Amino acid sequence: MKSAHKTVLLNETIEGLNLSKTKEAVVADATFGGGGHSKEILEKYPNVKIIALDQDKSAFEKARDKFKGLEKRISFLNINFKDLELGNSIDAIIFDLGLSSDQLENSGRGFSFMKDEPLLMTMKENPQAEDLTASDVVNTWSEKSLADIIYGYGEERYSRRIAKDIVEARKKAKIETTFDLVKIIERVAPKGHRTNRRGKIHPATKTFQALRIAVNDELGALKDGLEKGFNRLKIGGRMSVISFHSLEDRITKKFYSVKGGSASGGKENRVANIITKKPIKASEEELKNNPRSRSAKLRILEKIK
């Protein structure tokens, strides 16, 4: 199956890496996904090589046709970016966080509340028995733990009510599929909860986000990945981070502030320049072509020592 993913903030991200300043460069695409950023970089910069990372091995297979004729300039590593170990030889690194369209629509692992699938929500293509899944979380975690992650990771105002009903429902039958969970949430969430300032939002949106983040330890992985990625950048190298919800953006903003000195005791502690004083957002044209870009925020950092 070919990738159907639409890359968000494509040109803004690549231009922000400032690759034209070097004749040759190595770019780490820490979240390969549909391969959009990698392909555009390889076509635009003939002397650049890509190291592509993704813990979902199927991502490489779906995007492989895009790279015919470019195979010698891209290498694939089936790992999570938190395990990034590439030496200090990277000229630029990209983090495009969140789910790709392929994972949401075609993974069969329960990321979407619009499809009836096994309740897994793991980024791993073939999870093992010891790997945590969303089914494990909703069927075994305490009511308090469920409420805490649904509120903390999903910023869901009805987290306690949802957690209570999940616990009551699992006493009668195991919660095994996405639709099992959606039915519980829809019974709990008030009708007025189906809309927000941006328009309609499905009542299960925030709970599904929270479970996915918990299962994959996405926020912990992001903190580790940003630090390791920065450490492996050359002096003058740049880091681009595209986030899709406030928790990711908050972590990225804090990391940049620390490296830029503003949150770590002043200019004497500064090891980086913050290129984007305010995050870059999708243009009106991109929003029309790809509604999923509406929540995307791009921040860029340059290493100076």
C-alpha cells in the first residue's frame, strides 16, 4: 500500500534548515512517516544524504516507491528517535510529531475512532506480548490513573466521568476495540461537548490522543529525542520541530528556551539561537488543501556551541 500522507509545513521546514549553506550535508529525518520531507530534501539538494528513522517499519515500505533513483542517498533505521545514536555528524534534524495519515487510516492498530479496530494504539508494527497497548490501559489501570492520563495528556475536561464509565464497562465485558471505547465515551460526553471554538470535534478525540501518548510514552520520548538530536548536531546545524498539540509544543518551547539561554540563567548559558521567535503556522492555502495542518506549529533552533 502506498503512502497517502500529506506532509505539513513542507517548504517552511526545509527552508528553515538552511541547507544551501553547505555543499554536502547529512540530515536526520527523525520521524520519517510518509517520507515527504526526506524526498523533497533529496530532490532539492543533490549533495545531501538522509538518515531516516521510524519505529513503524511499515512506513518505509509504503513510501519506498517515492525514492526510486534516490536509494543511494537515504538509509533507514527502524528505531524510535529517543534511541538516536548517530555521532556528532548531523547538519540538520527534523521532528514531525504526531500521527501520519497512513497510521491513522491504514495501520489497523486502533489510532482512529472512526474505524472499528483492535485497541492497540502502539507505533510498533508488530507489537509483542510484553508491549503496552491501549487495551491494557483501559482494562487494567485504576480509575484514578485513567482520569489522570485522560486529563493530563488529552486535556479532557470530562476525564473523571469517562474514567469512571470505562471502569464500570469493563466489569461487564473487556474493552477490546476502538468502537467499544467510543460507545462508552459517547454515553458520557454531553452533547455540547461535541463542539469547540474551531468547530466540531468528536467526543472521543481527546481520550484517544491521551491513550496514544501514554502507550507510546510520546512526551518522554520527545524530551529524550530533542536532547539527543541537539547533541548530535554540528555547530551551525539546525533542528526543526513540528508539533500538533499544546503538550508537544510546550516541551519544545521549553527546550528551545533552555538552549537559547532565556530559561537557564542568561546569555552565558546560551548554546543555541532560536530562529523562530514565534512558531510558524500553516498558510491559508495549505489549510484548504490539508485541514490536518490547522494545529501544526513549527519551531526552529540553531546550534552555536
